[in-house]
Amino acid sequence: GFILPANVPANEFMNLEGEKMSTSRNWAVQVHSYLNNWPGREDVMRYVLASNIPEAKDSEFTWKDFQARNNNELVAILGNFVNRVVVLTHKFFDGKVPALQDGFLQQQYIKEYLGGIDRLSQDVYEPAMEAYRFREALAAAMDVVRLGNKLLTDLEPWKLYKTDPASCASILRLCLETLHPMGRLLQPFLPFTAEKISTLLDIQVSDSIQPLGEGLREGTAIGKPIHLFSPIEDEQIEEEVKALHTAAAATASPEKEIEVKASKASISYEQFAAMDMRTGVILEATKVPKADRLLQLLVDIGHEKRTIVSGIAEHFKPEELIGQHVVVLINLAPRKMKGVESQGMILMAEDADGKLYFLSAANSPLSGLPIS
């Protein structure tokens, strides 16, 4: 038998700066342009898009949000944690993995910290990834980073080095140990960043994760401090928004100049008054046999219904014309066209490209009103 799918992931649409993306209108962020304009920031775009995937409803990409997520999350949370841990390790322990104090992991605060990481990893991140809920998974990975920052802020190891160096060492050791599972969780979303973290610790992100406190070897030299991300300035964002609008404007079709035909010779008022023009509505429309350009129309002009043959078959389908309001010259002498007597003329406007437009008394639905 057939094996039915258990889960069919599908997304909604992501808009761009308040409008639908369109490559034909050049209203898009082109990959090659991004890579040229933002070298070394591949993971920033990956992070912003993954954080804003339109999983359940439409979402929107804006350059201001791109800046905010980079500065407030990647720089201030992730980059800050990694940099602080590495800087402090170099400052107090010569850039080597410090020792872990006996009993340190059994302290209540530390047990809660370890439990929080396990919960986020096993109960939130893994189920979300399996269910293709990538926004939720990435948020869980970033919450692990937030726990690390909170640990540093709460325990302040830099204040303990002189009075309690063993505790200072244990705190920094635990923070260094946290970098490994943190890198593993972030790797699907930020592969370049995860690789930098693994290089700092001299491990592979793909290595199996040991219980925190057992993953690193005491005395192992770590890499020098680096800034994983750098702030994005307002001027850079303004340039991107300006470039987006400029590219879209260059792609837009220029408005065609209206070609105005020269006026015909003047007529007298009496000649104009002799023309009997009335409002009407098309009731029926059929093609005239053996005539590609002609349609036979039945038009209600108020006091009667008239058959009018019109050369508009190349512009309109018969079924489109039912109910169309028109203006009819009703005292034009009848004439036969392909065997059908036409009893008037429907007035049309024509643009420079030959497109036809109906004239009508738009504010009145009544047929038979005189035009003067």
C-alpha cells in the first residue's frame, strides 16, 4: 500500500518592506548583492530569516529589523557571551581551560542552570526541529545563550578571582563547557558561527556532547578573543533601503506619453445637434459568422432594443459584454454588415496602442438618456 506522509511542512509568504517580493519588479534582496555588500555576514541573514519564517502566517523582512536582530540579539546576546567568556579565561587563566571545583556542579543554582539547558535542548529544541518548527527551535537555542549570560551576570566571576579563585575557575569552566552544546544547537542556523566556536574550543561541533563539566580537558588552550558579530549602523541600513527603491524604480516601466491625434475640421452646432446619442446597455452579444472582427449586439436604448454590429471582436469576448453600459449614436443610417443590419453605432475611445474603451454615463444605470 501507499505510505502517507506524516508531516507536510509548508510556509506562508514573506513580504519585503511592506510589499510582496517580486524579482520582475526588482523588489527583492538578491543573494549575490547581499554577499557583496555584507561580506562575512552570511549568518546574520540566515538568523534573521530563520527568526522570521512565515510558518503559520505571512511575515515581513525589513532592513530595520535586520539591524535590530543583529545588534540586539547576535551582538548583544550571542557575541557578548562568547567574547566575555573567552576574554575572562585569557585574563585570569592564561587562555587555558580552568579546573572544575569538586562539588561545584551540585550547588543548587548550578543544578538549576544545568536543568534549564537540558530542558531547552531536549524538551523544546529537539521536538521543534523534528516538527519543522524552526523559529521555535532557534529561539530555544538563543535561550541557552541567555542562560549563559545570566550565569555570568549573577555569579560575577571577575569579582571572585582574588578572594575565591577556585569558584572563579569553576564558573568560567562551566561557561566554556556551555559553548559546545550551544554551538551544536545553533549549527543548523548559523553554520559559520558554530564553526568559529568549535575552533575556539579546539573541538568539532559534530562531536557528541558530554555532560557539562566533562566535555573539555583541563589545561587545554583556547583561541584568542574574537567578535563573532559587529554592530550595524543606521547609515548602512539607509543605503540598503535606498538601493532597494532605486532598483525597483529603474525596473518600472516608464509611463507612455499619450499620443493625441490632431483635431478634425470644425462642425456647426446644428451638425452636432443633429446627432442623437443615447445611453444604453448591452443585453446580448454573439460573433458574426465568417467575420473575425465583428460582434452582433442587442442593445437596450430605453424606448426600444436595437441590433448593432460592432468591429470589436478582437478586443472583447461576447460573454464579457453582457450588462456593459454604452453610448449609442442611434440616428446613424442603418447599413448591412455580413448580412446583418446594424441600427446605430456604439461610441468608443481608442488609445495609442489601439486599445478600446467604452463610453458610458457612469453615474446613471438608465438606458435611453440623451447625450448633449
